[in-house]
Amino acid sequence: MYIEELQFDKTHRRQLGMPNSLDVDAQETNIGQLFPQESFPNDKISDLSVGKLTTGTIKSQQITLGVTAGGGDVYIAGGTFDVAAWTTTGGFILGLDDSDSDAPKFFIGDGTTSLDWNVTTANTLTIIGSITATTGSIGGWTIDATSLTSNAGQVGMSSAATGALDVRFWAGNVMASAPFRVYENGNFTATQATITGAITATSGTIGSFTIGTYLYTGTKTAFDDTNAGVHLGSDGIGIGNNVFTVSSAGALVATSATITGAITATSGSFTGTINATAGKFGTATNYWSVGATGLTATSASTDVIINYGKTDFTNTDTGFILGYDWSASLPKFYIGTATKYFNFDGQDVVVGSGIFNAGAMINALTLGDGTSNSGRITLSIADGQGDCYIAAGKTDFTNTDSGFILGIDDSDSNLSKFYCGNSTNYISWDGIKLVIAGDLINIDTSTDIIIGTIVPVYAGTAGEYLFADDAVYMNADGKIYKTDAAVAGTCTSYIGLVLANADTDTAVRIQLNGYYSGIAGLTVGSAYYLKDGLSVAQTSGSSPASILSDDWSSETFTATNTKFQKAILRLYRAVSSSANNVVVELQTCTTDVVATAKPTGTVLATATIVQNTLTTSTGGADYTFSLPYNGLEVNKMYCIVLKYPTGNGEVRWLIQGGGSTYAGGNYVNTTDGGTNWIIDSAADARFSLYMDSGAVSTTPGSTSKKVGIFLEATKLLMVNS
């Protein structure tokens, strides 16, 4: 090898005193003696290639591998190897892994068998392939050519083949005398054993038992044969000539038995007599205890019962149940079906439907004993569970069927009611008013003279919403409407007073004459007349206010009575039309001061009209909107709001733009759907409002029609004059 091959030029050689060439063919070369230590700077050592050293031997005290962090792995390797994985397929690799914290690693192998340190498993020597050893030890085991032994030969395993029956495993002593031995044919010897798993044997003996298909003694090969002995098998258990047998189905036969502990059974039967003065039926905490004179129920967590058909204390199923209801802590008895039953629920006896047969109760029921105990029937209703009543012929509180019914109406606020008669002649109390239909003969009992005949009630159809106590008339269309003393025709056709609220086109009952009860606040001795219907109005003005989408109009007003009946508004529509509804609402106001009152959005009553039914005449027409509401406060502010939220065209409400004559309210409008309202104190819409129309008053109306005289605290004697 020439020195130039180590990349030292002539100048460096002269400076360092190096020879021109290096003989590496010799058996031994000591580079340290040929070159001083400073002859090999780092840049030259890094250029020295092992490939330049082709023969001979390099001797040194040691080769130390050093790693510069991040500079790559440092290793010595040969053959075929993979430095990235630190494995070989026919070679070796030894070094430091720069990427694994400079961990030392070694791997040698051919890809099938191998030996490695810290490669396959960290900090572990791993051997893949066969290990052959005929001497030595592994842990506490001694290795020889045919066996592994431990504890001085008192436990071990052997592969020796002697030609005799050889022992393969043993423990407890040396092989020949060990208390546990397993032979090469599968037999084993054990002086004692505890086995927790399965034992399978098809022959042999255990004590006096023969092992076959079953275990048996003597000749008893079947559980129910007549032979002596004991039999244990999958067919059953038997002792002797059937003195005791248990079949595979669980059927037990014993010619006699003395049982001192508990018997638990889910089914079965006794064909003979059972005598018991102690014991219990049930669980440890829920049971019937047996006593000398009967059974006693004890319960800690569930019902204790005797039953048939029923499984709980209800009338759902057919059957009976007797016992202790743990959830209610009460003794109970239920018997019967879902519709006919007799119950004791722990507190009361309940009879449902059927014939209650108890002595004289079939023909007559006597309440009380006539001496020291009075009798009574009290009806008590459970909300939502149906009416409670005594009846014959009738099953509901109506006049449809003939008969009577007296009781409590579950569907009508539990009102007490009485109905007696048929569909045309009857007397009824509906919980509020007494109604008599048909001829009522009033007889003076002192002289038996008929005083008069009264036909007090008429049943008709309401033509508009009617309040109770309204004075009404019969219209030409056959329907009932409120009277208006200012309209003579309604007074002429006056027929009586309304008994209960009735909506438009629904049935309404009218008392025609006699004593009328129910009107409050009347003065005894005063005569009462029909009232004028109109309460407040503003009927002038021809300026149109447009209503469409979020543009709404309103008129505030001051209430003159507690009942609001209807509003009449002067309206028309634009030429374009729609089948959508125009909405009219009765609303509350923000204040009771006329100058500042505005709609609140709280709606008390609503009415509608289809837009295309309005006139297109710019003079408008009066349209009536029924807005029944009973609850106004006199002298408080309310308002009528007109909306047309959807559809084509516009709705227009005529208003008086200046010089309005109505002082109790103002015209108000919004352009943002009610968020902000603008008051026009100089304007009012055209409207007529009816509050408490159809009622009576001590002040004669326009036609002075008298309807009655208030005689006593609750009675108005009706007249028609």
C-alpha cells in the first residue's frame, strides 16, 4: 500500500517524516510505531477506508466505537445485513444505534434462526431456532442426554427408552418410587389427588361401585329395576327394589321419608292426607306460616297470596286472590271478573255490577234499622272515572230517554244533576238552573183549584252568540237573537231570557215566563225593561285607512258594561281580491287614559270575514263581527284591531279624519305589525259597539218594553207587556 492511497501528499509526508509506502502483506503491522499520533488528523482518519486493507491482521488492545449524535449508527458487520432494522439474513451486525439513544445491539442469523440482544425485545437476549444441550442446567433443572431433573431427582421428565414400561413424568421422590408417576402408555399412579375438572372413565371400580355406562353396586344396572343395590346414572337414581327412585325427569318416589329441613317446590300434588302444625309455604322472608289452626301471611318485600286466575289485587283478570298486599300493607280479597266482582281492598267492600244478593236486598233495600242507626246512600265520584248516579231508564244526564237519573256528572265539573221525564215533558236540574218542559199544573192545595198553566222553557237555535240572562227574540229565520229596545221589531218578537251561554248555530234554552232566577244586582220592587243595544258609536267619516300585511288599524274605546257582544265596522276592499281572512280582534289597552291608550296584543275575542266578500264601493258597508267576551271592566280602555295579514288587495276602514265626536277613544295605526302604534287624537274610525245588549234595565229603552218585576232577592217575575 502506498502512502498516497491514504491521501497524504509529499509535503505532508516530509513534514511528518512518513515513509513512501506501507507493507500490509506482513503478518503484523503496528501503525502506531510507523506513524506518530499526530500523523493522522481527523480529516484523514475519516478518509481511511477498510477496503484499502485487504489482507493481513490489525492488532490492537481494543476497538472502541463512538457515536456522534445525529451522525448515524456505528457498527461492525459482515454478510448480508439491514442496518436500518438491525437484522441479517446471512451475517452479523454489532454496534451502537444512533436513533435509539445509542443503545448497544447485536444480531446474527440467517433469517430463519437467529440470536440477538436488544433487537427483537428491548434489553433481552432472543434466540429463534433450536437449542441442543446434553449437559448443563436451565434454572433449577439439570440436563443430561435423556432427562430433565430437579430437587435431587425427586421431580423430572424422561425420554429414555428401556424397552420396558417407562415413566415419562414423576414427582415426590426419585422416579422408581415417586408417589406421582405418568407412564408412556397413559397410565398414572397417584397416592392422593384433588381433581376439580372432569374425570372420564368407561370401566373400573370406585370403592364398591362398578364403572360402566352408569355407576352401580351389585346387579342394579337400571334406576327402577327390582334388583338390590344402588344405581347412579343419566336415567335416574335408584336404591333397592324401587324403595327410593328419582327419574331423569325429576320424578321422586319414596316409600317413606322423614324430612327435617325445608321443602321447596314449584309444582306437584298430594293424593293423601297432609298433616302439619308448623312450617311455611314461600320464601325465607315472604311466606304463609303453618300453625295449629291455620295459615298466617308474613311479607318483607312482596305480596303473599292464595289465588286462581288473578296474580294481583285488581279486577283485570277473572278468578280470585286472597292475601297480603305488600305495597299497600293491607290484607285484601278480590273475586270475580273485570265487570262483575266483589272486593275487600283492605279498607272497604266494593261490589261491581251484577246482582248484589244479600238477604232482603234482592227485593228491597232498607237503609238504617229504624231505631238507633240511620241509613244513607252517599255518591262519591272519582275524577275522570265516569258519572256517579242512581237511575232507571236513563244512562246519562239528558232528556233523550224516558226515566230518571240522579247523581254527579263527571264530564261537567262534577255538578250534581237530576233529570226526570221523557224527551218532551221533563223536569231537570242541570247543576245551575231548574228547567221544566211541558204543562206545569199549579194547584192551590187548600182548595185543589188549578191556578194556572205555565210553559216555561223553549229550546231553539242561537242566531248569534248569546249570554245567559240575555233578553232575546225570535227572528224571521227561526233563530234566536238579542233584543234591542231601539229596534221595535226585536221588542215585538221578544220571547224570554236565555238560561245558559250559547254559541252561534247551537242549541239554546229560553225561559218564557214565570219566576226567573240568576240575574244579580236587581232592586226588589223595581220593574225591568229591555235595553237599547248600542253602547258607543262613531258613524261619520269617509277617509279610507288601508289595512294590508303589517299595516293595521285600531279604535280604542271606553267600556260601558262588562259584556261585549259585537262590533259593526264600515269597510270596503280594493278591486283586487283574495279568499283569505280579514281578522278583527277585541284587545286590552296599555293604559286607561284615552290620550295614550294603545293595543297590547292581548286578544280577548276574535272574528273573521273573507276579504272578497266585502263591497268594492268606496262608501263602504257595515259589517257585523261577533266578539263575545264577559269580563270587561267598566270605564277601562279596550280596542278593536283590524288586520289583513295575507292575501291580495287591501282592506279599507273608513275614518273621520278631524272633528270626531267620540271622546272615549282614538284612531290608532301601526306599520310594523303592532310593534309601534301611532295615536291620532283628532280621528276616529267608523264603528258601533254593543256591550250588554239584550240585557234588562230599570230604565226603559226606546220602546219601553217591560220584561219583569223583581219581587224578591233572587226572583224576577217575568211579564210580557
